Amino acid sequence: MQRAFDKARALGVIEAVVNNAGVLGPVAPIGSIAADDFDRHFRTNVLGVLIGIQLALRSREAGRPLRVVNVSSGASTRAFSGWAAYCSSKAAVNMLTQVAAREHDDGETSVIAVAPGIIETAMQRAIRGTDRAHFADVDRFVELKNTGQLLHPADAAVALAWLVLAAPRSLSGKLVDARDDEVQAAVAQWSRGREQGWAKARAWFDELEPLG
Ligand SMILES: NC(=O)c1ccc[n+]([C@@H]2O[C@H](COP(=O)([O-])OP(=O)(O)OC[C@H]3O[C@@H](n4cnc5c(N)ncnc54)[C@H](OP(=O)(O)O)[C@@H]3O)[C@@H](O)[C@H]2O)c1
């Protein structure tokens, strides 16, 4: 991560950081989760976000704004059987966001968590492939896919871009749900006129990783 920040700094001033990397597994009942798997999960989903926030703060330029967006999940506030690691690590991301926002309430810094919605990525494909014995809600996620209710990654990226570039600083410390009507309206208004850019992003993504 340090190398990535060094490279970014060489390109210019860092004013925004998105902590997006995350894993879902282990998916298993609490009684059978291996401690090492839980630890590995937390190293990515929580320690990764902590280090991302720290590097953002250290790499920032004095007097310039800094926005950190931490990708959380609806599962951070809603329990799913089998997702003890994921639900609790994303809840920890929300709290890291709150604490960082409180510690840096300086008029320049904002730290926001986002539940981005249900997006058709490799993670969703993995969810649909989960053993029903370990994850009781698997049929619901298969149904969402079959009824066309999953977001395209490029559409989820529009909401992230709004959060990074345009969302009010009053959201600092909050968990923003991209599915909220108010948020969707703000994103739609902001992205008006930028449709061509998003269409390009969508085409680029489809070429990179055709959705199954
Ligand atoms: N998809 C959804 O419906 C959904 C819903 C709510 C929240 N989210 C959140 O959105 C974020 C992105 O998820 P996704 O759906 O795009 O999942 P994904 O398809 O599984 O992609 C996960 C990404 O995280 C990276 N990553 C995982 N472990 C890493 C590590 N230890 N170090 C560096 N990078 C690592 C992966 O990099 P590599 O490809 O190099 O492994 C990949 O780019 C996650 O935080 C996830 O929890 C997703």
C-alpha cells in the first residue's frame, strides 16, 4: 500500500482515497470458523482500511482537502447467518470511519463509509456458489441475479465518484447507503451530462471482465 501511495504522490496531490479491497470468506457458522481464517479476513477488511486511512493522512498536503471513502456493506448493520467475519469486519469499518471523522473534524478532512448496494462482481458470483449449509440466504442472492436486480459495477462506481467528488462534508463519519432514495437522487443529478463517460466506463469494464 505504501508503494501505491508513493506512486500516486509522484503523480500529484492526494485529495481522495477509496478503501475498496475486501474479502467475503470465511463463510461458515461461528462454531466452525478457524481462527486463522478469521484473522486473515480481518487483516484485509479492517487492518487494510486502517492502513489506508493512515497513509491517506500521512500523504496529504497541508491545507488541501482530503476525503477518504471506506467501502462497507449493508451487512455491517444486518446479521446474516454464516457471515460472522464479513458482518463484523464491515461493522468495524463503520466505526473506524466514525472515529477517524471525529479525530479529524478540521473542516478539511472527511471520512465516509458506504454500503454500495449489491453489485455483480466476483464476490457475488462466489456468494451464489456458497454451500447452503453454510449460508442459508444463498437462494435470495441467486434470485436477485435471476431477476436482474444486481447493479453493474460501473453504476456502483458513479455513486462512489459522487461520494469522492461531490457529496457534502456533513456526511463525514456516516455510513451512506447508496440505495437510499435521497442519495440516488443526488447521484443522478450530479451525473447528468456525464452519461457518455459512464457508458465508456461500462464498456471498459465489460471488456475487462464480462459478467457471467
Ligand atoms: N459486490 C457486492 O455486492 C458488494 C456489496 C457490498 C459491499 N461490497 C464491498 O465492495 C468491495 C469490493 O468488492 P467486490 O464486490 O468488487 O469484490 P471482488 O470482486 O471479490 O473484489 C475484491 C477486490 O479486493 C481486492 N483484495 C482482496 N483482498 C486483498 C488484499 N489482501 N490485498 C489487496 N487487495 C485485495 C481484490 O484484488 P485481487 O483481484 O487482486 O485479488 C479485488 O480487487 C469490498 O470491500 C466488498 O466488501 C461489495
